[in-house]
Amino acid sequence: MDGIRTKKLVIEPTEAAFVRRMYEMYADPQVSLHDITKKLTADGMRTYHGRPLSRATLGVILRNPIYVMADLDIYDFYKSQGTDIYNDAADFAGTNGCYYYQGKGNTEDKHKHLQGQTLVLAPSEGFIPSELWLKCRKKLLASHTYQPARKARNTWMAGKIKCGKCGYALMSARANGILYLRCTVHADSKACPGYGCVKLHELEAVVYGAMVKKLKDFKTLTGRKKAAKISPKLTAKRLELAQVESEIEKLLDTLAGASPVLLSYANSRIEELDAKRQAISKEIAKLSADAVPMEQIESISGYLDDWENVSFEDKQKVVDALITVIRATNEKVEIEWKI
């Protein structure tokens, strides 16, 4: 495939049922890899080579996107982690699985560090729903053994924070015992002018306060007994947003070493696209208002009321349920909400 030797998944119904069972078991927050291997081994399950199932083997299966029915949620997940995605967002139609490769020149463990790795849609269809697959993948990333990256240990906003100027990911840096955030583009090439000094703990306080206010306002709405189905219009807007963000990224990549004329054009075009991005984001927020069931809102509200005692992993789950992206500068914080 594109010059890379690879294999095509052929779904065998009995084996597929076992794989789905693994995902369903691991999606339970109280179930560990050890619990599953112990249970399945007791049931007589073996690997293809006849060996007992191990935690390492199970981890490989649960991390593998070849099984997932890759939709926009999968695209957004890998995009938020800094993975290079070969296909356009529109190709993620919820049918095919994905190949996941180590990025060229990347020496990081691809299973722990998703940034800079490569994701490609596979020719074979997946059979694990994206919601179930993501529950398991995020659980693996949150576990001690599978930390995704250093910044995920530093803040529960990891994967959500973007530069308010260029839209690229922020990274954490420590100075005099204080954690700061800095733009990766500004640090690497100065193509982004930067956004000033942002202290991590101050941004966390702002985001926490915004979540509390958002949930309070949201709970005043009526008629929210059941979650509404995702509309085709919402899907179309998410695709449009992904395409706009992709165009912004391509323009930013051209800025390093560009001529004054090209810089002027690129900056002007980026401003236009950013305005369009913000407008689309507002439309998405409106269309998504009924996408979260009231039962989940009540659960999230309980976490926010006892925030200091909530685990790091649960804080990440709350942020993931409420927020699409956080764009920050030293002057303002913009949050795109899922509700």
C-alpha cells in the first residue's frame, strides 16, 4: 500500500467475536488487562500459535485501530494527539479500519507516544464501534504503563490545548519550578509569533471555572431526557471544520523561510480561515447541544463539585466529555464546547 508492505485484515466471525468481547470487557473501568487474560485463559482461549493469552498480546489487540470502524471521532482523537493522518477527514466514514505506523525518523514508542506517528485508512472494514474502541484506547493511554506523553502527566487538559494564534498544539516547559505552556510552532521555527506567557496552573483554573459555569447554564435547559441522534448537518460541519484546520496547518508549514510576499498572503489567508473556523465552531456547538444525555451531565456535575479529590484520569474524562478544544493566549481563552 503506497509502497509499504502490509497485510489486509480478513474478518473471521468466531475470532471477531472474541476480539469484540475483549473490548467490551476492558471498557469496564473496574476491569484490568490481567483480569481479562485470566478470564479468557480459564475459558480455554489461546493465541494463534496456541500459547496462553498474555497482557502484552491483549494490549496490542486493544491498541490496534485495524479493528475500529473509523469515523470522525477517530480522526479527531488522533489529530488531537498530534498524529499525522494520511487521509482527509471526509474519508472517515465509519466503515474501514486503520493502519498505524511509526513516523519517519520518529524513535518514540508508537504505542505510548502518538505524536508524529502516521495513521492511514485500511482497505478492510472494521467491526468495533468507534465509541467502544476509544474507551479502551484512552484507558490504555491513561494507565501508568501507557502514558501518552509527558504533558499528559502534567495537565488534565492534555490533547485539548492549542495556541490561540496559530491553532497548533501547546507543550509544557518548566522554569523556576513553574510549569508554562509554549507553542510548538513558535518553539520550532518562529513561524507563529507566539502568544505570550501562560502559566499552566492559571489556565487550569480558568478552564475549571468555565466548565462549572457552562454546566450550570446547561442544566437550566429543559426537555433533555434523552440524547438526540447526531444529525447529518452536524457531521457535515465537523468535516468542514477539519478541512479548514487542515488548510491552516498547510499554510503554517509554508511560513518558515517564506518570502515577504508569501508571508503577507499566508497571514491574510490564515486570518480569513481562522474567522471561518470560529464561525463553524459556534455552529457545531449549537448543533451539539442535545448530544449529551442528562444522566452524563449529572455525573460530570458531581465530579466538578469535588474536583480536588477527583483522579487525574477522571478529570481527563470530564474535559473530554465537555470540551472539543481550548485555544489560549496570555490575553484570552476560547473554549469550543461539546454541549
